[in-house]
Amino acid sequence: MVVKLPSPRGEGGGHAPPGEGSLLPTSPFQHENLECFIIVANRWRCPLTSPAAQFTEGRKDNFDIYLPTWLARHNKTIFGSLFLAGELVVLEFWLKG
């Protein structure tokens, strides 16, 4: 079953009409791709890590994020694998039509 959610811009799934393109992400997948690009462009560091470092002396793996240390240490691997698995599921459904 496919559920079509209303778009903030009317019908069409939230994409800008032709000629009214936007640089802002219009889907969750575009948002994730933009986020991945930003992380890669910052040498695999969140761009907010450096500003957060100004407010504390601690440098544990979780000093800038509210996660347990073991999860903060491996968050790119864990959440990246989950994201890739989700992308593969979407691709499978898309290919099946």
C-alpha cells in the first residue's frame, strides 16, 4: 500500500515546479546525501565539533554528542550501515515497480 502525503507546495510530492528549482533538499534522501557530502568535505568530522570543543576540555568520543561512548565511537559505521540498508530496500522496491 502506498500512502501519498500532502506536499507543502501542493501536489507533486514536494518538488519545486519547473523553473522554480531550489537548492534546499526536497526529500529525505536528498537531505541525507547533502549531510554525507558535508561530513566528507569536513574530513569525516561534523562541522559543529570544533565550535563545541571551545566549551569543554574533555575530548572523549562523546564530548559533543549525547550518546554512550561506545555508540559515539562507532556511530558512522552503525548509522551508515543502517542508512545503506534502507537505501538498498528502497532500491529493491523501486526496481520491482
